[in-house]
Amino acid sequence: MRARLGIWLVTDTLGRVGAGGRVAVIRLRSLGDCVLSTPAIHLLKQFRPDLEIGVIVEDRFAAVFEGNPDVARVLTPRAGEIRAFAPHLCLNLHGGTRSARLTLLSGARFRAGFDIFRPAWIYNTPIPTAQEVLGITRRVHTAEHIAAAMFYLGVPIAEVPRARMTAPSGRSEHAPSGLYVVIHPIAATAEKTWPSQSFIELAHYVEREMAMEPVFIGGPGEDLPEFGRWRTIAGAPLGEIARLMRDAALFAGNDSGPAHIAAAFGIPAVVLFGPSDAEVWAPWRTEAEVLKANGPIDSISPAQAIAAVERLRGNL
């Protein structure tokens, strides 16, 4: 049942989940979405520390949630495993057909998902937009959008915190001994990828003028030969990338998942946006310079990126 609290639209779903209840959160794909779901999970755990929270995620992104004190279990996206977890509430944050099926088969009494998700009949607790939940008209960041689901379910409305990630202890074997900048020159599409030569010019600058060693990273199958003058790491486990990022002085890269890992560790960041919406996907709760292209992403010049690094210099 929905009830209005002032200008906010909320339910008492969480109040109907008993002490020590289990909540399954389905968060399939992608890296950035996974990282940006952690503030909402933290708000839930703060409000109800008695709850046992399990996150359903693909193996390749499981490290986002491993070691997170808010998460009791990291589960694979298999119906049998979720059903064995026996959640009282299943919250789908993904919305695709696979996650809808997992929600239905979870066995949860309460099945929650955003009211745009289909098929609608699967969800007996449809969640309206963040604007409806919060009584606002402005556009919201992805972290706020996800947190609004928790507010709707009964978590008191509060400031949405920084994303949370943990990393294995010790220094990364890939980390230089001194200050370094992690650079991620890859993106999902060509339209989101700043030219390699521009990244090279930026790397030369931070090395020469700021005495920081550039370290280039890429995912599995992402070749980085044009950056071979510097350290390059492609296909390392996500936990290792998190450890490398945790100890970096600066991050620079395209709008992609590693930018959100940097933000989770509070690393100052320069992030380059092509067609993506920077208002929705900018680094959350960290010192950041967002450079939004006026047209193709190569319209952002190396000089603009260097100027952005210099503006962040006082925070390094």
C-alpha cells in the first residue's frame, strides 16, 4: 500500500519484513550500475542492520560486492540459488527478462521493481520514479535513482552517500612505487572513446609536469599496444583493479565502469563524455572534472583535459 508522507510517496514494505529477514537484490550488468547500487544497499543496511542482504550478480562483477560489510551473500544469477536463499523481499534493479524471471522464481513474498519493468504482473510492489518518490522535478543521478527505490520501500529519505567498494589488502603488484595516475582509454562504443593520441598527450603531461606515472588499464580482450611506453594492465581481475585504483593519486578516462570505481574510493577524476548523459552518469561524491563533448568526443582537446587535471591538482 502506498502512503504519502509530506510530499514523498513511500510504502512500509520493509516494515512488513520481519526481524532478521532476507532481502535479495538483483543487480545484473554493468560494472558502473553495480558500483552505483552500493549507496542504496548501504542505506538499507543502515536502516535495518538486522536484515541479511544477498546480491545477485554475474561472476565478472561479483568483486564489486565482495567484502562489503553491507552484503551478507553474493549470489550467482541462478534461480535455485536464489530460492535457497529464501528472500522475504526480492528487489530487481535490472529490469531485463532474465532478472524478471529470477524475481518471479525467487519465492519472495514481496517482489519489487521499477514500475516501468515488464511484465508488470511479476511485481507486487511496483516502484515509481525517483521524482515521484522524492517529490521533485529535476533529473537525478543514477545513484539517486537506485536509492529512491529504498526510500519507497521504507528507508527514511536521506542524503545518498558515496559508493562503497573494498579491495584486497596490500599494494597492487602493478602499482608503481611512487605517485601514479590510472588511465582507462577504453569504452563500450567508439562514440564514447576519446582518441588514443589524446590520452597519450595527457599521459606525457602528468608524467613530465606532475611527476606521476601513468598506468593504463583495460578489460579482458582489450589490447593496449599504443600505450606500451607505460605500464599497461589488460584483463586483470576486478579485485586487482580495485586495489590499483584505491592507491592511485588520480584517475582519467572515458565514461565507463572504472570511473565509478575511482569515485567509490574518493579518487579525484577527469572523465570524458561523448553522447552519454553526464548529469546521470558523472562520478558520484568525489572531486571530479567532467568534460562533455560538444559533438563527437574527439572535440574535447588534450589541452582541455590537461586544464582539468590542473584544476584538480590541489586535491591530489
